[in-house]
Amino acid sequence: MSSESGQRHLTRRLTQLYGGLVLYGASSALLVRSGLGLEPWNVLHQGLAERTGLSMGLVLTILGAAVLLLWIPLRQRPGLGTVSNVLVIGAAMDATLTLVPDAHGWTLRITTMVAGIVLNGAATGLYIAARFGPGPRDGLMTGLNQRTGLSVRLVRTAVEITVVVTGFALGGTVGVGTLLYALSIGPLAQVFLRVFAVPSASGGSTVVAAGQPRRAILRG
């Protein structure tokens, strides 16, 4: 492979990585503005934001960094995507919340919720397909899977129920959007993983939906 084609390959991956992370933060902000329920981890982020007076994006960043520290005993290795996840998503969320007002009226609220969920699925596909490493929360779950022997599905379910219940108790928003997100994000992410699949550097096809990306879908 020539250096020029290698540069194009890297540029595409980096574009997908950062485009996906920015879109992820923006799509999460749309769910906030819909007022109809958030993704599991953002229920906790919103609850903590309500209690601390910090912005949701800043809480997301701080908690993401804290979760990343838990990778040390789990012997997980962060990648560029992992660190970028901590730094970019929260900033993109806060920027979007500043620009986009709350949705009013059922039609606009439902439209905003659906747009947020679909765009979140697209963002997940972009980010994971770039293959720069999992997000801190996904790494936590796969690390727990490896250390405990429990299935990723069981670990994820237990962790996300815990963060939803805790976030709701702190004042986070749980609603139809939370349920619809939980049911649809997996299928949506798999579709977009195929859409945004990046060919391998050698020119062959890379099936990014196989292996760890299939088991660990980003949850901001």
C-alpha cells in the first residue's frame, strides 16, 4: 500500500472517529431537549448535573475519566478513541444544549426524540467502525466480563439498570425515550457499523461488526 493511500485510510478513520463522537454528543443533547427520556448513562449524568450544578457534558467527562481509572485493575488498554471519547462527547453535548432549545409540543418532542436515537445509532457506527478503541464505559463492561466470566449481556444489563435507577433517584429523566433507546440502539448500531465499515489498510474488506464491536456498543 502506498503512503498516499495509507494517509487517506488514516484520514478517513480519524474523520469517522471525531465526526462520530461529535454526533454522539449532539444526538444525546437532542434526547435531553425532547424531555422524553435519556440513554441509561445519561440518566445518571443528568441526575448528577442536577445535584451538583455542573453541566451535563462536564459531568459526562468527569465520570468518563473516573470510569477509565477502573480499567487499571481490569487490565484494559485504552486507545485514541477511548481518550477522545472522554474529551469530545461532553463538549459536543454542552455545545448542542447551548444552541438547541427545549422541544415544546408532542409532535416536536417525539420528532426530536426519534432524531436523537437514530443519529445516536449513526454516531455509534461511525465511532466503532473507525477502530480506535472502545469507550470507557464499554471497556469497563468488557473488562468485567473477562474478569468475572459473566456474559457481556448480563454485565451490561446489571450496570445499566444500576445507573438508570441511581440517575432517576438523583433527578434524571426516564421515559419512553429510555425504553425506545434500549430496544433500538443495538439494531441501529449494527446497521450503521456496516454502512460505515472502513476497509482494511491492505484494501481488503473489514467486518467491523464482528468480535468485540458487536458485543460492546458505545453508550455515552
